[in-house]
Amino acid sequence: MRSDKFLKLYSLSALGIAVLCLSLALGALGYALWGLIAGIASALLAYPLLSLAAFASGFGAKAALKEGERRAWLDASERLEQARKDARRLASFRISDPAIKEAAELTALRARAYLDQCARVKTHEPRANDAIRESLELLDIYVRELDDASTEKRYKLSDDDPFADARGRVSAALADKAALLEKYALDMGPGIGREDQMSIKESL
């Protein structure tokens, strides 16, 4: 991390803000005792000196790192909100085909476990977010294929967009997405919760 970014994180941290407030208080005290120039000088000197003391003690670096983690999680939370919406839609997707339905339910279960893991360890995996979105796209492709096939059969039309073995290919692709979601959840840190593990095993 660049030093300027590190110092910015420190200044935005709880400790950095506390040091700033203390410096301003010392400046106000200097102004009250010795006048305006002394007050400004006191504040300007106090902040870097107190900050140096904070870094020398190790608390400054810890505060900057903690603030960086907090801001990274805020950014991740915004990105995860869309993943949560996709996961809810995936879980509520209604389809009659048993094989596709089972694959979709397993993928939705893995998506929930991944999102729960994100909340536990305060991070996320962009590729897992993509896997959730792509699972929805796979279901949309399959539903459109069913609709087209139904229309073609009803009106005795030729298939102008053949999709060989749609059920098998979509089911296999969803299984791959579910496996990826499980892998990403496990790779992110401490294992997923026992309840989620059991739910996944029960669905197999």
C-alpha cells in the first residue's frame, strides 16, 4: 500500500480523528493562554507529534489497517447486494423439469452458504458473484428454449435455433457453478457453518 494512501486511512480512522480532535483542543488551549498565533502553532505541531507517537506505539498502523478493512467491506457489501438479489431470485426460480429444478436448488443453497460466509469473514469473491449471476442466465436460457420448443410444436414450426441436449448441458453447467460457489466459500477462510454444510449434504 502506498504511504499516502496509508496515511489517508489513518487520518480517517477512529484514532486519526481522535488525534485531530485532541490537536484542535490543544490549539484552542494555546489560543486561550497565549493568543491566536500560539493556538495555530500548537494545533499544527500537536497533530504530527501525536501521530508519530501513535505510529511508534503501533496503534497508528493498526488503526489504518482496520480502517482499510472497514472501507473494503463497505465496498464489498455494495457489490454483494446485487449477488444477494440474484441469489434470492435463483432460490425462488420455478421450473417444472426435475433435473434442472434440483440443480438450481443446489446452486441456490451453495449461493446462500457463500453469502453467509462473506458476512462472517467480511470479504467477497467477485468470481463467485459472477457464478450466481451466470446461474440465473443459464436458467433463463433454458426457459427460453422450452418456450421456443413449445411454440414450434404448437404451430408446427421448424427449429431455427437448435439447442442440442439442453437439459443435460444446463444441468451440468449449474452443477459446475454450485461446485465453484462451494470452493470459493471454503477458500475464503473458516469453514462454512455446520447447518449450511448439512443442508448441502442433504440436498445431494
